[in-house]
Amino acid sequence: MKIAHKITPQMRMAELIDLIEETHHTFTRSELARISELIEDPEVAALPRLPELRACFQAINNDLVSHLQKEEQILFPYIALLDDDMRPLPSSCFSSVAQPMRVMIFEHKTLRELLITLRALTDHYQPKADDALQIFLLYASLAALDEDLVEHMHWEDDVLFPRALEEEKRRRS
């Protein structure tokens, strides 16, 4: 899932968005579907904290489905248009890109808290030696999703969003 090797300082924001969507959004959707099936497998029923694990995963799943849609349908198209100096500043349903970014960053914070809970419920994704194969697969998928989400949020919070704020500010002045 690592996209760092593909990112260059000269990369346009639209290209970074494409990488985030192709790499992270695609993987997230795929893993959410896979985990949704694994967590319902009868062999997983032996997990002692399964109700809490299901509830935590369901919260993550629900949050991410709407989160990804908001990014792809509202925020990212606006940011991608900021790259084009030949066009006027794009119109939007918000006064500044800072507004939807604050929402996305708040949702990332909530997701980080859910990931902490998920790690605790799974002993950091470490199955017991005698657990069923499906539990091993479930934990491996949860660990992969966790790792990818941490990287995903980094590229948005620490790279894309600050660049978009700076570019919007530059274009407004």
C-alpha cells in the first residue's frame, strides 16, 4: 500500500489525489468487504470479545463509507481544481477548503480512536496459537486495514490538506 516512493515534490495535488484514491480508497473498500465477511464466519464465533469487535468494526465501516464519499465527491474535486492557475478559483458549497478539511480531520481523529479500540480488542491483531484459520485471516486483514489507514490519513492530513490550504490562500490573495 505504500505510495511514498511514487510521490515527488513537483507532484500536482490532482496526481496525489489520484494516488490516494487508487491506492488507499480502493484498498479500504476491498478490505472492508473482506472483513465484513470474515467477521461473520462461524469459525470466528469463538472469539471471546466478538460482540465488541463487531461493534467497533461496524463503526469503522460506517464512518469510512461516508467519509470516502465526501472526499471523492466534494473535497477532492475542489482541491484538484486548485492546481489549475488558468481557471478562476473553483466555486463550492463552502467558503474555504478549510471547512470540509476540518470535518475530515475530525473524522480521522475519530477513526484513530476506533483503531486504538480495535487493537485492544484483538491484542494488536495477535491470534492465539490454537485459534481457527478464519481468526488468523480476520486479524491479518484488520492489521492490514489499520496500517493502510494510518498511511492514508498521513498523506491527507500532513501533505495534501496543508498544500490545498496554502494554494487556496495564495489564489485568494
